[in-house]
Amino acid sequence: MKRLLIVLFALLFCLPVFASGGKNTTDKGKTAGLSSVKSEANEVSTSFRTVTAPIIIDRPVRLTEYRKQLTREYAFRHYGEEFTEIVPQAVIVHWTESPEADGVYEYFYKEARADGTLNVCSQFLVDRDGTIFRLTPETMLDRHAIGYNWCAVGIENVGGVDRKEDLTLEQLQANVLLIRYLREKYPTVQYVWGHYQQTVAEKSGLYKENVRGYFHEKADPGLKFMKALQKQLKDTGLLFFKP
């Protein structure tokens, strides 16, 4: 009985206090070296974060020192400083314009494009059946959205061939769960938008691009998908732009 009381006392007074209750504890992402978000990220990292994660399958692309070197070079050219890690402040939703996940994965897998610069990639890939793949660490700088890679997590959804709005209900549900998880894990995440909303998203104040004239028109992931996503995430406090 005496031993039981000692154990109970230790549990009550010696365990850490969690920042939010009732879920699994995870770590906090590192900063991207940008002063506007350093202080907030540091404050959050001093306490435990508690999150509920969906089922995520790790399927990493080639994560080598060469890729890190290319990432630093990309960051320096486009943002004026070398870094490989970000503080997530937005989630940008994409489609792949291809019909199957394996081909997308193979395209993202290599470190460099034909011109020798960092290859395109997003942190997550969602298959037609809603399976979520994590391709890189969540706080790694990936090249998926001009002007926002320094602060945004990308979610690629398999589909959108010929710009057809054909993303599935399973993908919608997976995106909702994944974005809720990211919002919960990274309190710095405030915005969600579709890639086609890149111009209006400049109102967020997050757009940062040093290369003049660097822009590509986008249609992904489609108006219908973004409307449904916004409806299902309206209770999260996340900020959306009108679809």
C-alpha cells in the first residue's frame, strides 16, 4: 500500500503538464530563420503540443545532403537567406494533374530538376482512395508554391488530369483530417488556400519572392473541392479566401 501511494504521488506531481489535453504528444517544428515567426515558434516549443494524427504512411523521397544543398540554394535565391526548415503558417492544397500516385512519387523522388535546381515536391500526397503519404519531414522547405514555400505545407491530391475537377470524397475526408492535424500540431498555421488562389493569398502578408516575374497560373485543386474543404473546416478558426 505504501508503495502504491508513492507511485500515485509521483504521477500527480512529477509528470509534465501538457499544453492541450487528451491527445498524443508530438514535437514542434523548427524555425525557418525568419524573424517574424521566430518568437511565436519558440514560445510554443517550450511546452508540449498534443495532437490527434490521421493514419499517415511515410514514403520519403530521396532526402540527401544534395537535396539539402539545393534547398539552401533555392531559399537563398528566392528568399535571401539559406535554410531548409520552415515554420508552417499556411497549408496549400494542390492536385497533381496525373491519374496515379506512383508516377507522382517517382517524379518528386529525385533531388534536382533538369536545370539543376531543387526539384518540385510537397510534404504530403493523398491518393484517390484517401491514403495519405508523407514524402518529406513536415517542416522541410519543399518547392510546391511560388512565393510561399518558406512558410507553407503542401498537400498534393492525385487527380485533376486536363484540369478536370475529379478529386474524390475520400480525398476530401483525408484532407480535412490532415489539415486538422496540422492546425493542431502547429499553432502558427493560420491559413488554408488552393494553389489557384495564390494571387489573392498575397493578402495574408505571407508572399515573399525575390525573383521578379516568377509566376505560373494554376487551377488546382478546383473550386468545388475548396468550397467543400472550407465548409468542413469552418470550426477550426483557420482563415480561407473566398473560393
